[in-house]
Amino acid sequence: GAGVSQSPSNKVTEKGKDVELRCDPISGHTALYWYRQSLGQGLEFLIYFQGNSAPDKSGLPSDRFSAERTGGSVSTLTIQRTQQEDSAVYLCASSRTRDTGELFFGEGSRLTVL
Amino acid sequence: DAKTTQPTSMDCAEGRAANLPCNHSTISGNEYVYWYRQIHSQGPQYIIHGLKNNETNEMASLIITEDRKSSTLILPHATLRDTAVYYCIVISSNQFYFGTGTSLTVIP
């Protein structure tokens, strides 16, 4: 596709369940970012992938959160044992190279933990 | 990373210029200033960026002070569709910290 694609667009889950959120970046973009945005708040950085380098996981809030990027393209953000405070919009962005600050964002995945 | 501070909210009359300030007093010499905006329920959208010189594109102008400790994003003729949250970001090592931005409301 022409833009960053995220799925699912909406996810409602019960507390304690695991969820997986998917991001398809723009073809050829080597950098990929995950952010979280709680209602009425700014964007919270979670994790950054650049090519084949080790990801920057410094923003992950707990060990229940993990992410991987397979083949330098698609990324999956996994949240284990979800809690109500995990409810937020999870945004993925990609950029052409590590030297450009022009990020292209997807529409986000809205997670609601009941 | 350099931190930025922005006013929480601003209003602007439709058709007038919107001037959005940002302070980044701890910016270092090789750090760029980026501006993004987020319209309700959408992902953020890139607007413009600069290092030292003023920049202009089809969306906006960016004025950076000579000491680089502050900048102003200018929307020359604000429209109702420019109502959004505007983020000023200083990046280094590919870390983008968005903060809470300025909520701009364009008033008819």
C-alpha cells in the first residue's frame, strides 16, 4: 500500500488476555517506530527499529510489552496479560532512513482493555 | 535529548496567520527542529523541519532564532481544517519525543 497500515483498527479485550498489534510500514522504509497515545495525552515513545540493528526498547513501559520486526518489514507489538491502563491508541510510524525525521504514521490501533 | 516547551492551547481567527511558538533552549548544534500536527483521531502528520535557516513549504513556514533556542511555526492563512494539536520536536539519535503539543483552534 501507499501508506503505513495498522491492524486491527480497534481491539477490545479482557484484562489478562494477550494482544498482538500489527504494522506494515511503507515499502523500503528502514526505520519503524511504535508509540502509545492515551486519551487526551501526547505520544509516548515505545520502541524503535532501524534496519538489522538491535532495536531501541527504552520506551517499553514493562516486560509485558515486546515487539519484533520480521525481515526488516512488518512489525508486531505484543502486550501480554493486558491491564486496563494499557488502553490507548497504539501508533506505528516508518521513515525512509535513519537520517530523516519525516515519519509517516498509520491510523493507529485503538486498544480497549475491559 | 533536547526538550521542548509549547503553550498548551491557542486560538486563531480563520484567514489570519497562526504563529505557534516553541522553546528548545537546550538544543545542540546538530539537532533538527521538526513540526508535526495531529488532527483529531488521526495519526500525526509531518509539516516541516529545519536546522538553522528559516524554511518554507506549501504547508507552513518555520522561523528559527539565530541562537536556535526557539522557533515559530507560521500557518500564513489559517483555515478551519488547521484545527489540530501541533508538536514541536527536537531529535537526535532518531529519538522522537512528542510531548503534549499546542492545541490550535481556528475560529470562524
